[in-house]
Amino acid sequence: MCELVAEIGSCMVASEIGIPHGEGLENHAAYVKSWLDQMKGDASFIFKAAKMASATCDFLLAFVREAVAVG
């Protein structure tokens, strides 16, 4: 699940800081699609992963927000 959390989190962080989603988005979609079997086996799986990714994203962005506030 950690890999899925990292994948979702990286998309969240990139979106939040304005990194455009350009080339290679198909690779991200294919990677996430590979998790479908696990998601089908546990209805809450994607929600758990998204919650962890969101918390990680908030943690990382706190450093950016702090730097912007200071400087």
C-alpha cells in the first residue's frame, strides 16, 4: 500500500505546487490501475490510501508554507 500512497501523494503535491501534469500521465494511470484487484478485495482500501496520501501531502507542504511565510 505504501507505493500506492506515494503515487497518489506525489500527484497531490505536484498539483498543489503547480507542477503541470504533462508527459507520462499514462504511466501513473497504468500504475494506479494495477492496484484495482486489491481495491476490489477491500472497499475501504482506496480511502485508506488516499487518507494516508493526503496526510503525507499536508506534512510535506507544511515545509513549503512555512518557508513562504518566513521569507
